[in-house]
Amino acid sequence: MKSKKEYIDDLIAFMNESVCNFFAVKTMRQTLDDNGFKELNPANRWSLEPGGKYYVVKNNSAIFAFVVGTGGAADGFKIISAHSDSPGFRIKPNPEMLCDGGIVKLNTEVYGGPILYTWFDRPLSIAGRVMLKGADALHPETRLVCIHRPLLTIPHLAIHFNRNVNDGNHLSKQKDMLPVLGRINQFVDKNGYLLQLIADEMGVDATDIIDCDLLLYDTTPACTVGVNDEFITSGRLDDLSMAHAAMTALIESDGGAMTRVMAIFDNEETGSGTKQGAASPVLAQILRRIVACQGGGEEEYLRAVASSFMVSADNAHAIHPNYPEKHDPTNHPVIGGGPVIKINANCKYMTDADSAAVFKTICEEAGVPCQYFVNHSDVAGGSTLGNILTSQIDLRGVDMGNAMWAMHSVRETASTDDHVYAIKAFRQFYNC
């Protein structure tokens, strides 16, 4: 196994490569390839071997990897789920907006629930998916693009024009949050300016580009902070840190009778209601196909699900040193205190006493501390993958995550110790 420094260096490299959901899946795809996993095409007939390592990609933004168990079709699954997307900004079609002085800004739409003001005055750039003309109308060619140099910024209004900015400042997503792309002269047509920029970056003809999914990202690299490098700060830690921990544990885990599954969904931040989201049947269909390849039918599939367990891994809120009153008085996880079991009386999480007991025991066996998160009773909480997935698959499972600060900020902060704890706990879960 790796040292703590090796795990954290690997996480930092992963975060820097995974500038958006598409690149997170690309990075995970390459890592799985390098570790002996074989990609499966959902449109083809599958042939799986006991102990075989496989993965499936959906929409270029979700990825499902598994190691086939050595037991029977009804032996069940050990599943860790997380998500690839993070809150931010998506560029709208026809985005160029010309302002005084030849300044071009881009029309964007907010994706999910970011902390808007954290995106001001930062070096930003563009990454995403570009669809090119393909063999026929139903099969356009997909390519990814990432402009690595700082390209845009969202400038704040100077305090001289808004003296009350530090007393609370309402932000309009349509007015205040539009990024500046650059300055063009009077002889340049703004229309198609970004598309041509993307085409030049990719080395293609702009007329071959049919459509794009383009997002903004902060170009500032991930890094450790703290007097003892005890924290990691980066964009997209929620939830790519859990995706990285799950992938690492799957690669490092040993064989067993049950099939080990890593399910990284997209669009959790917008409700999971897409074909690559947790509310879709995508995971259930993959599990059914695994059972079928093991010689089982619907009866064996239902028995396998009844024997399965899922860890829904999505980060939790650590008690904030400046706002302790926002947290539950007795169940407020701390940075560096180990994985967090998430509980909600109104079933926003899938955790119950049974599943919490399972995960606590796994942490004990891994030599890892764990803690609880429960919302302050006057503060509404969000939901995550666990309870959404149970609408598709009748699974036992627990919602958990690592404690962090500034969730949904352009840069979030978490514990380096906690990341290693999560890998150990996940590896123990796959091996138990």
C-alpha cells in the first residue's frame, strides 16, 4: 500500500486533471486501463470472467467499474457510489456579449448550487465536451477539450461603487456572474468567437463543431495547506475526493465471492434525474447484466440485491471554527476525525441503525475512526445518492462522506488524514 504522502500526491494530481465531470471520467478511465480493467460497450453482448475487471462509461460523464465475484450469481454486490459533477457555470449557446471598449463577456448559466461570490476575480478557463460531425446523424464524434491557460475572469464591482458590499450583496446570476473573455477590435465579429477559439484549440474546422457542453473551471491547482500540511484545498473535492478514494480502494482490494462495484454518477448536484444520474436505471441494468453473465436470471438478481450493501459516499459538513452555532450540538464532525456517517430523521439519507452499525464495524476493522453528522434541527439539509438509488434498487446501505469546509465553494477544504482513512475503510469494505 502507498504512504500517506503518495495517496495525497495522487489525489492532488487527480484533482488537477479532473477539471470537470468529463475529465474526471477520462482520468478514471485511464487509471482503470492502467490497472488491468477492460472497457465494456453497453451495445454489445458481454462475456465476463470470475475475477475479471471491467468498466462501463455513460455519457462520457459517469463511470461504473466492477470486479466480478468468484461466487455464484446470487452472492450479491459490494457497491460504493459517488458523483462526478460539481456546482459551477455552464456556457450557453451563442454566448458572446459585446460591451464598451470591445470587451467580450460570455453568457453563462449556473449549474447546481455554487457559492457564487467565491468565483469572483479568479483565473478561470474552459473545459468540456465537443460534438463533431460523425459518420451519420445518430453518431456524432465526441472529443474533450480543456484550455489549460487562464482565459477568463469574473470581475467584482469596485467597493467605491457599492459601499455596502461587505454588509451583504445580492448577486444576480444573469448580470453579476458573467465572465470576461477578452478584448477584440472593431473589425472582429464577436459571433462565433468562442467557437473558433475552441476549434483552434482542438485543431479542427469550426464548421465541423455541431454542439458543445462547456463549463468554467478555476485554474488554480490543488494543494495542501496547514502548518503540517494537514488540509487539502481544491475545487471539486465534493465529490471527486470520494470518487478517487473509491477507485483507489477498488484497485487495491482483493478477490472475493461478491462482486465489487464502483458507481460514479453524474448530475447529482441537479437532482440526478438524467440517464447518467442515480435516479435512472443505469446501475440496476449493469447489475442485472452481471448476474446474467454469471448464469443467473431475475430470481438470482433479486437474491443478489437482497445480499448486497452500498456505501453512498458524498462529503459531509465539518464544524466550522467561525460558525459553531450552525451545527448540531452533539453530532458535529471535525476535520481529521475520520469518515462521517450521515443521518436524517426525514430520510434524506439512506442510513439507519442497521447500516450505520455495518459501516462502524468496517471502520473499526480498518483501524479508522468514524463520526456522525446530523443537521441542526433548525437548519434544512440536502440529500444525496443513497435515498435516490433506493428508488431504483432495494439496497441496504449507508450515507457517509468526509468532513469538509466551504462545500460548494470554488475551493473547498478537507483533511489529508481523512482521505487516507476513507481509502482504508473502503478497501476494508471491499475485502470483508
